[in-house]
Amino acid sequence: MHREPLYTPRRDLVAKYPTYQDRRVARLPTLYWSIQKEDYAKDFPVILTTGRIVEYEGGGEETRSNAWLAQLAREMYIEINPADAADRGIRNGDKVEVLSPTGAKVFVKAMVTPRVAVGESFMPFHFAGVFEGKSLGPKYPEGTEPFVIGEAANTAMTYGYDVVTQIQETKATLCQIKKA
Amino acid sequence: MAVMKFLCDTKRCIECNGCVTACSNSNSEALVWGIQRRRVVTLKEGEPGEASISVACMHCTDAPCMAVCPANCFYRTDDGIVLHNKATCIGCGYCFYACPFGAPQFPQKTSFGSRGKMDKCTYCAGGPVPDFSKEEVELYGANRIAEGKLPLCAEMCSTKALLAGDAEVISSIYRQRVAARSNPNVIWGYDPQTAADFK
Amino acid sequence: MRLSRKSEQVEVVEKQHLGLNRRQFLRSAGLATGGIAAASVLGMGMMRKAEAQTEFVPHDTPIEVKRTICSHCAVGCGVYAHVQDGVWTHQEPAFDHPFNAGGHCAKGASLREVGSGAKRVKYPMKLVNGKWKRISWETAINEVSERALKVRQESGPDSVYFMGSAKFSNEQAYLYRKFAAMWGTNNVDHSARICHSTTVAGVANTWGYGAQTNSINDMRNAKSMIFIGSNPTEAHPVAMQHILEGKERGAKVIVVDPRFTHTAAKCDEYIHIRSGTDIPFIYGLLWHIFDNGWQAQEFIDERVYGISRIQDACKNWTPEEVENVVGVPREQMYRTAKMLADNRPGTVVWCMGGTQHHIGNANTRAYCILQLALGNMGVVGGGTNIFRGHDNVQGATDFGLLNDTLPGYYGLKTGSWQHWCRVWDLDYDWVKGRFDQGTYLGQVPMNSTGIPCSRWHDGVLENKAELAQRDNVRMAFFWGQSVTTETRGQHVKEALEKMDTVVVVDPYPTIASILGNRTDGVYILPACTQFETYGSVSASNRSIQWRDKVIEPLFECKPDHETMYLLAQKFGFEKQLCKHIKVNGSEPLIEDITREFNRGMWTVGYTGQSPERLKMHQQNWGTFSIETLEAPGGPAKGETYGLPWPCWGTPEQKHPGTQILYRTDREVRNGGGTFRARYGVEHDGVNILAEGSYSKGSDIKDGYPEFTDKMLKQLGWWDDLTPEEKLAAEGRNWKTDLSGGIVRVAIAHGCSLMVMLKHVVSFGISQMISQCIVSRYIHRVVT
């Protein structure tokens, strides 16, 4: 049975394919409908998904601290379709602000590419060490700051947990992208 | 004698950068941050027809770098590997202009006058100093050829896309693969047009 | 190479060796301790100074060759590490390893850098007035345990959260789960929660086991492959070696993804779907399959229950509705369905793109249904090949490093606890007494699912009255997992600030140590990587591989099992934790831990893989075929590499491991099997045992329920047991008989321990079951 994502761009499908009612899952109250009922798509029209890049793994703490890997992928970025980029006056390599419905803002570089479709965007999730534009580099114990730090994609990711296992929703949410 | 070459099978190359990192691993003592002797280049990024290829020094038979070098620092080994002497290199950068693959690297990224010594892929064959010496490791990196091994980039290629070895041998491996794949446009790589023809 | 991704931002001007070796670092650490910079952490300045006196290891220094496994994704690539004079000097490709044949991606090719120790946590530290202060191990363990015991006293054991790691070895994962049990909480979890937990739940509901059914090598034999939310070129690059080999042999490759990934560039058909519409997409394919009569009817009749309900549900997903919701036109859906129907057997691969949704478990069931309709299960070249993403996320899952089960998916019911208490040789009442004895919102802490690691921050921030435990989470161990992986970053930060104490145990100072604006109450304990210890690791395909220790622990790092033991001493349960495990100094013996879990992991067949058998496989990589993973000869003749679970019975029974789950064309003793009962053998009064389908050589035809002592007696097989086995088996079933006798006899008669059941596909049933597993997770233990 299909259920639309909690943060869906297709408001017209919500009535037909609604999510679950809010409920308790194991020890925690868990929200579903009380999130989906709000229309975020007007202000946050771009689908945001996340994933891996080959050089890094997981939270990237180990791989970003590996010199041979870190020199291959030095910056956090967001993939944007050329059409969406043009609409926003964004060019390849520009600094952009990714706004999340949670109120979080992350500052990353734009990679303008047809790899993502119009209306969709993608961020890799291996970066950390910068929080909403502020570098946390100096807070690391001396000599341990990874070679590469960047905004964590999950700072901008939103609510949503599987009804059985409580896996988090990191593949289908919404955002708005602005030139920073 | 053998003629050692690299051959990258673009149908198998997936831009995993295993070769690039393997090079760092093999030659770590000779490399500095930001210098990669090998790179993976992807064409038609994010579109149907996207293809990747791993590129380093191709150890040309008639090497342009060698032809233009004013200091005459290049030489070719009996196995057809093009090497250079960092003691006589003057860091002028001519080889970089001459090379069709952009293989020569210059560790110091400042203006022309202070380029520093040129660095490039050695086919994991060291340089013109005693084999396995401290000097060789620090200036040129590994000498796997002297150990009877092939360059680590090719040995570690995740999908066996990057082949290294005698030209005869690797071209015959590649030929067999191409024959097995038949017309590459029909069965290899996503092409909306071909896919639409398949009904 | 994307130039925009790899900018020209180069900062380091002075020569910085990338290959700092262990000795240089040890020497610099020694300098730091020697008084020059005693109070400060070894900084970059010190590192450069050390480099200036590069220690050169001469080429002819004797080489020790260690066999280890890559510690990144779960493909499980083999590595030869050359160690000279204690320094990891070379990493050589393992051409004879059956998974990777020497190949590595960027991450695998970078393993040796770990030996350099750059950026590692070098000694225990704590945050004092906003500054990091070096402390001794003794102080660290004392202070951390005092703080934990204080929280325990004030708020109960559930207020301490134990985040674990998919980077643990099997032994460490098992010991950590046991450690949390002795502490008295189910608030223990690791990253399987946030990657494939929905697969484990969804697939287990359909087949019986939540794991990759075939193997990556087996994809060489597939005729079609469909990747949904999986991008192996970036996430599992070495798997592409087998995938492209399969493609070169003619397999059709289909990629379904919102992005045109590198994998898509290699495919025959790329399908763009809108994120979160996997189920309509699968139903759209099924619509065409049923519409054209392409379903595997014979297979369905024998082995599938509830398909008619699926057919009914499909009717709503007309090509028009699919195009509206998913965005894929009718022609492409038809073409794809036909490609799958024409090219059987085919395999389905999914990863996080399918699982990480609020309907993730329903997605995974949908993929399974597609495979059932096509009859692609239990066959070579078919199956659901889910790729797992960390080197030991499969093992850590199997060892119940989860909030909802004990090791082996036994669940959390009283019977489950009693089983493990018998394995541990501990008094059940003592273990029970370690837990909070209250009842909160109707839940009993010992038997209720703990707080998932995806939401530990909600455990900290949620209103106490809304939590089904005594108090909020007040202290957490972030042991080998980064909190970068939790969504809602602002809440994560807030939670880190609110807790009394944050403890990071990791080789690197993960973001949990610095994200919160704290000035005190943060500890970092330096941990070893898997190259500084040894043990077993389970690859994605369920093969278990043994790792050698490559180098000695760097700096003051300790292996995780030793840190657990040191804490257990302070918590006062080290004797119980290691009752049958030898402890050398403060380090529990790895082999003894392996043997202990061998004695308890009957459900999933982790019982036959003794350390001796695993080491024998490790020493004979080259004898296993890359095509079949089986050894045609040599010491492991007839066995599958890594004895993939289920490897039934005791090690002495020499089960060869099961490469392909649920295949009935082989005897169970030879790696065959059937589906497993998860929730009884009847539904709505209908028998859901298989009909006319049984594993090769079985003395019982058709399906049958689970083996118990009573069933053996009914069948007249009881006297096949030895007198000792009879004693142990009386009143037990195959999952709780610690002698393994029931298992031995059932297999000798060609029977599978998994119940011969039909696959249950109906969503109605699945939802009913979902309700059950919220509280019970996996299956019941009959005692």
C-alpha cells in the first residue's frame, strides 16, 4: 500500500495516499499525519535526497581523516538540475543555502548537473564538522580535525520514521535552495 | 623485451578512484597532498553515454615530453617505461604542455619560475637511483617492476577495467572482451534511443 | 573526475608525507609524553617535526604477511598486509580472494593509511572548561563509570544509552550486546537500524530471514538485475566486478533511481522514479506481469500464500495511475516488466534508497513480492541481493546489537532471555534483576524494545511522561558510530547539550564530541581499528571471514572488547560477562567469545563456524571458486567460503554453509533449505505450509512445522540422539537445544530447520505481523 512521503511535493495525492496516524512505536511517540497535513511544498518545492559518494563512508569521520581519500573529495556540495539552477541564478560552484522545513540552513557548494531531474536535488551524507555555516574545526582536540570537514546533510533532513523499525527518512524530503 | 602499457576499458571503469588511491598507497612517500599521478576523467557527466576513464602517463613509445625536455631528463627503460630524473629536471613545465594527457604534475602550485621538480607516474618502476633505496622511495616512490609486480593502480582496479602489462597481452584481453560484448551501442550503457527500440 | 567536486583549495605548502608510519607517530607520541608538550595533544607541528626524521624501513627487512578484510562496505574484500619491523609497509592485492580478486575501490585501496595514525585520538581525553585535557586510562574509566553509575542510581539503567557499531568484529558486537544486557537495558543499537532495519523486518516477514539471499558472486549467473535505490558503483564498487561480469554474459541491467547514477550509466534501462514511490512502481510492474500472464504460476502454487490479494491490489495501479504517481510512462513500465519476465532468473538489489523511508519495511516487502511473482527465489542467479554498507553490519545485526532482540533474532521475550542465560551459564533472576523492574506505559523494560539509535535524541528531549521508560536518556556512549547519521541535526545538537555526559569511544573524535556547545562532561576514549585487533566479520552475503591483527594498537588505543571489560569491572559484572571467556590481563580472548556464540546462535545457524574452521578458510582463500564460492578441493573441499549462515549444527557436524537461501534443489546438509515460520503455520484457517515442495533428500514431503523434542518422538527419530543429546534436548526445540542434537537428527533426515512454509505475501497479513514485531521483533522461542 502506497503512502506519500511526509514531506511530499504532490499535495494532490495526500488525500488518496495518506500516511499513518500518529502513534506510539516502542518507547517513543511517533508523528506521521500531524507532519504530512502541513503543506510545506509551497515554500520548499525541491525534493531532497541523500546518498553516498565513493571516497567516503558512513558519517565520514574515518574516511575524511584519511589523507589519500580526503584529497579526492574536499567539499560538501548539492547536486542541482541546470533548470532549477538557472531559475535561481545559481551557477556551477556557487555557494548556496539549502533551507529545510525544520528551519535548518546548510551552506554548501552547488554542483549543477543533469544527474538529478528538474525539481530534485541530492546531497552526500558523509560530511560533518560545519554546522549551519559555522566551522567546528577549532573544537576538535588538537591534531585530530579531519582533513576535510563540511556541512552535514542530515542537519537539513526532516522528521519521518518507519512504523516498524524506526528507520529515518533520508531519501524523500523537501528543501529550498538559494544563492548564498 | 616487453612494451609496458596501460589500457583502460571504459565500459568497465566506474570512477571508483581505486586506482588513484592505490597510486597514493604505492607511492605515498614520494607524493604530497593534492598531487595525484593518476586521475579518473568522466565525460558526459550525469547523462546517458556517461563514460569514465582512468588516465596517467601513458608511457608513449614516441614520448612528446622526452622530445621537448630542454634538460634531457627523460629516459625509456628496456620495458618501454618512460621515466625522468628529478636531479636534472629544471621544473620548466614544457613536458606539461607537450603531454596530451596532462600527466606531468608540479607539486608546488606557484608561478612558473618556481614550479619545483616535475612528478609523474613511474609505472611503479622507481627512478634512476639504486632500486629500493631511501632516495628512490622518497623521490619516485615504489619500484614494483623490480619486484616482478605490476603497478598497484591496475592490480587493485575494482572492476578490472584498468589493465597494465605488455601491450600484446593486455590488448588481447581487451579484444576478447570487446568480442564478447558484440556491438557496444546495443548492449552497453543506457541509451534512451536503444532502450526504446527494445520492445 | 568532477572538477567542481574536487576544488583547487590546497592549503598545505610544506611537504607532508602521506605515508607517515607507525613508528614516526609512536616516536612523536613519546616526545609528547616526555615532557616537551606533556599537557598538549600531539599537534601538527609535532607531526612535521617527526617527519623530518623519517624512519626508513629497508626493503629487505623481513616481511610478515597478514590476511585481513577491508573495513569499509560489506562486500568483504580480502587484503594482504605486509608488515616490516612492526610497520604496515605495503598493501598487496589479494588476487586469490574469492570476493574481490585483488580489486579495491578508493576506500579499500586506502587501508594502509590507517597505519599512519594521522588524525587519530591518541589517548583518553576529557573536556574541562571548554578545553581538551589528556587523562590516563585509569582516570577515564573511573570517571566514566562513576558518572554512569550515578545516572543508574538516580534514573535507572535505561537512562544510559549504548550506541554500538557496525565496525565491531562479530565477537565485539556480541560482547557489547551482552554488556548492555548485564548493565540491564535494551537501549543499545547500531547503524543497522538506520540502513537495513526495514529490510530485516520486511524480508524476514516474507521469507523467514532478513538478509541477502544469494551472494554478490552469484550475480554473475543472473539473467537480469534490477537495482532499486542502490548505487553499487559508489557504495559497493567491487560488487560491480561481478555485476559487469554478469552483464558481459548477457544479463539485462535495470536501474531505478531518482538520480542518473554511475550505475545507471552502465545499465540497459534507466527508470527515473519520484523519491518515495517504490511501491506504486513495483505494483506497476506487477500489473503488467499479471496482465500478460508472466507470473511463475507453478512456483506460486507450491510456495506462495496470498498472491490473490496482491493481484487484487494491483488492479488499482493501472499504467495511468503509475504514470501519475511515479512518473514512469506505460511503455517503459511494459518494457521493463517484459525484460524481467524474459530474462529469468533475475535478481533484485536494493539499498538505502528503498529502506530509508517512513514506509521502508513496506517497500522491502514489495520488492520481495516482485521476486515471488517472477519465481526468482531459491535459485542460482536469482534472489534478493541486498547489499549491506558496513564491513560488519550484517554480523552486528545477527548478534542482536539492536534495541529489539538478543543475539540470533531470539527477541526479548522471557523465553529468549532464559535461552541466553543458559548459554551464558547465568542465573536468569540475576540478569532480570539488573533491569528496571517497573512498568512504564504498559511496557516492561526487559522485554520491550529500547530506543532506536535513529532517535536517541528523542530519548533525551521527549517529555518524560511520554516515554515508556523511567526517565530520559541522560548519558550516552557513542561507540564507533557518528551522530552525523541522525536526521534533524538541530535536535541532535540540542540533545548532546542536554545530556549529563557524552562518551565517545572511537579511533577518531566523532562529531558527537564537539557538536554540542559544552564545556564539560565529554570524554573521548581512543579505540583500535580492526587492523589493530583480530576476529571474525560477516560480509553482506553472510560469509564469515577471519581477520589477522596487522599492527599493534597505535598510541594508547585499546581494542573495544578490552574497553568493555574495563568498564564491566567498574560496573561490577565482569565475572558474569566473561564467565566462560578467558581474560588475558584485561583483554577477553576473542576465540572464546566466538565459541560462546557458537553455543547459542541456533536460529540463524551461527553455530558451526568455530574459530578453527574460519581460520582454515582464511588460510585457503585461493581454493574457493569465484563463480560458486565453493572449494572444489583442498582442506575446505565442498564447503562454501566463509561458511555463510545458516551453517547448521556444531562445528564437528561440518555443515558446509549456505550460499543461497531457500534452495530446495540441494540437501539441507549440503546448503539447501526452505522458508521459515515466523508466525504459525495457519492463517484464517488456511494451511500455509508448503505443498509438494521440499528440500532434496527430505524424508518428509510437503511442509512441516518446527522441530521439537516431541516431534522427534512422533517421527520415531528420538533414538537417533545420543544419551547426552537426549538429556539436553528433553523439553527443548531446535533453537534452544544447546547440544545441537535435534538439529543433527533433522538434517540427517534431510529436513530443514526452517519450517516448510509458503511465502506470505499478503499485505493484510504482513500488517498484522508488523504489529507483533513492534513489540517482539523476531520470532518466538518455545521453551
